Amino acid sequence: MTVANEKPKILMVSAAFQGHINPMLKVANRLISNGFHVTFAITENCRDNILKNIPNSNSSSGLVLDFFSDGLSLDFDRSDVKTLIETLQEKGPINLSNLIKNHTKNQNFSCAIVTPFVPWAIDTVAQHEIPCAMLWIQASALYSIYYHYFKNNDIFPSLEDPNETVQLPGLPILEVRDLPTFILPSYPLHFKEVVENSFKDLEKVKWILGASFFEIEKEIVESMDSLTPIYPIGPLVSPFLLGEKDTNDLSLDMWNAEDSCIDWLDNRPNSSVIYISFGSIIVFSEKQMENIIIALKNSNKDFLWVFKPANNGGSEKEDSTLELLNEFKKESEGKGIVVKWCPQEKVLMHPAVACFISHCGWNSTLETVVAGVPVIGWPTWTDQPTNATLIENVFKNGVKVSYGEDGVASAEEIERCIWEVMDGPNASEIKQRAVEIKESARNALKEGGSSSNNFNKFIGDLLAKN
Ligand code: UDP
């Protein structure tokens, strides 16, 4: 029950991954601008990093940040994902429950929004009688693939053979190698179990909102209508990417972005620079790095490269990778720069950027769609192989590198892809397509657009409930 004159309160729950926090925060900002009060609960291992990078954590804007323990000590090496998942599954419900009690002494939350990667939170909020929404933070295609895999497994071939194919409603024929790695037998079971738990509890979730937008995945979204529909409200990107210069929206960065790269871009010609980033989790292997370096040298293009050292740092392999990079930095002075973390949205919007060599994380994919920048997709794991396939075959705003079983693309293949999107005969068609989908992304968010309508419907439901 909402106390008279108090804003309806929403709880949002996310694990401490940049790629999960970003889309959740975009929804938080939109809820706040619609008069809601949002408590954003994140696992506490990123607390210090986040607080360091924002001026005021408890802003008067209507957003309150709070943190709960994932059950592990702060210095625990969370690249041991199995232990992280298992401990979070066990301790998360207790710690989140205590956080909820602290925030609901006078007024309960009207709704909790969770990501699919904290599936246990669905039950926890239900125990507090809070209606639950899930923000599906990946492509709607992934929602459909996982849904069919967990609810109608018979339509899938053996996933042992990467060349086998599967035809799912609304999707092009996919090879097994294009499917999310979490369901592949070669992957540790604990990844699959996290997503499976979300689907087991789907009937307890009242609204499934999507980070994507209808127009870009029309057939897929429509094919879910008779099952458990997904309502895309995206692309969940910042207003800056949509052309607004000054906004009050808060961002929660786990690392400090090096703005100097924007000054560097300012001095490059239009459409001349290759932007390279593999997101917040992947650490480049020595072989990947070597091949990118050779391809960059042979292509003779300018580049901006985000090289994020591993969080746990210091192993022999990481040192040799760094050594390789430092040597290349010296050799290529004037041609390119390397930073640890950049303001990606500003980079993608910069006219000097010609294309993006990306791991195809879904946030990066949406951001590049909205910026109208062509992509060279080099996926590694989780949803990335499917996203890269969507980019090449469905969105057609880029190409996907071919790589061997070890996940490494050859230098020649990377060079071919650079040529394909920058100079080859298809380059202008790819660019034109990138511009077309940029427009449809913006239209989806305008008043009366598909995502705007879905979001207003959600808000209407929340207000009606109060
Ligand atoms: N990002 C950034 N600066 C960088 C690299 C990435 O701000 O130097 C942001 C990027 O804009 C995106 C997020 O980090 O919003 C990465 O999410 P994504 O889903 O693409 O990949 P993940 O990190 O989850 O693999």
C-alpha cells in the first residue's frame, strides 16, 4: 500500500556486472522521471568502485543505491564463478531479504525488477509480497532460444556437434555454434542452471520487459505472443546516444573512463578510426591480441583500443599480453591509442569512429545500433555468438569474424572483416543499414513508438495497482 503523497517505490536487483547494471539503470532513470522512487540493490563487491565514480550516491533524484553481500569476502577472486553463483544462490536471499526489511518499514515496494541472473530474487521478493518484473537484459532472440530450450527441448538437435542446425520460430536457421554457450555441453553446468532457474520461476513473474526493441526482432517477439510474451522497452541506452546533449541521468561505472580518448578522436578525420573493445568481463588472450595487432598493422587504420586488464591481475599470461601491447603502443604512436576504460557511448557517437570490433555483448550491440556504427563481431561466450549472428544475418549492420574451435580468428580474417566494413564493395550497404536501424531504434522510443507504448503500459499497471 502506498502512503498518500508518497511516490510509489520500486526495487531493482542486480548482480555487480557492468553489463547488467547499465540497462537496469536506464530503466531506473525512466521510472524516476515518471515520478517513481527507485531503490537499486547491487551486490556489494563493487560498492567502492561505484561510489568512487559517482559524485553523490544517495542523490535527491529519487534513486537510492544500496548494497547486499553475495556471501563472499570482498577480496575473494570472483573469476571462480562456480563458487560465486553457488554462494550467491545460498546467501543472496537472506541478505536481500534484510535489505528489503530495512526499506519497507513504512511503505512496501510496488514492484521489484530483477535480472535473469539473480533468479533466486524472484522467490525472495514474492515472500515480501512484492509483485515481480524481470528485465530481460539480452536480445529477445535469447529469451526465445532459452525458453524453447528449457520448455520444449525436443526441437533441439544434439548440441555436441557445432555444425548441427536448429530452426526456432521467428529466427533464421541457427548452427549449434550460434547458440548461447551456456546451454552447450562443453560449458560448466552452473551457468545453464542460473538461466534455467529463471525460466522455472517464470510463472511468478508478472511482467517480462526486454532491453531490445520490437522492430529489430519483430518475428521473434511476435512468435512469443502465444507463449510467455516479452515486452521490449529498449533500446536501453542513455539519452546522450539518442541525441540529447545534457541529461541528469545517473551512470554507475565500475571503472573510471579515460576522457582523453575523446580529445584524441577530435583530431582524426571522419570515419577513420576502428574502435576495439571486448566489454567488461573478457580478458584478451595473447593469441587474440597478436592477431588483432597484425591485422591493424596490415590495414594501416587508426584505432582506439580498450584494453581492460584482468581484475585479479598478475599472472604470467596477463603479463606477456601487457608486454605485447606496450611494444605495439610504442610502434604505433600517432596511429592509435590504448585505454583501460572509455566513455563508450561518447566514442560510438564520435564522427571519427568508422567501425567497432566488438565482443557483441548486448549493451554494446544496442549502443552501436543506436549510434549507427557498423560492427565487426568477434563473440566469445554466453549470448555473444547469437548476437554476432543476428548482426550479420538479421540486422545486417556488420559482419562476424570466422574463428576456429579455440575461439581465435586469424589475422587475415580480422583484416578481411576490416576491409569488408570499411572499404569493400558491401561497406556502403552495411553503413546504410546501420543508419536505417538507428532510425527505427529512435522511433521505438518516441511518444507512440513500440517501446514507449510498452513502457507506458507497464507504468499504467503499476499505478493502477496502487
Ligand atoms: N563500456 C564502457 N567503456 C568501455 C567498455 C564498455 O562504458 O571501455 C560499457 C559499454 O558501453 C556497455 C557495457 O560497458 O554498456 C558493457 O556491456 P556489454 O553487455 O556490452 O558487455 P559485457 O561487459 O557485459 O560483456
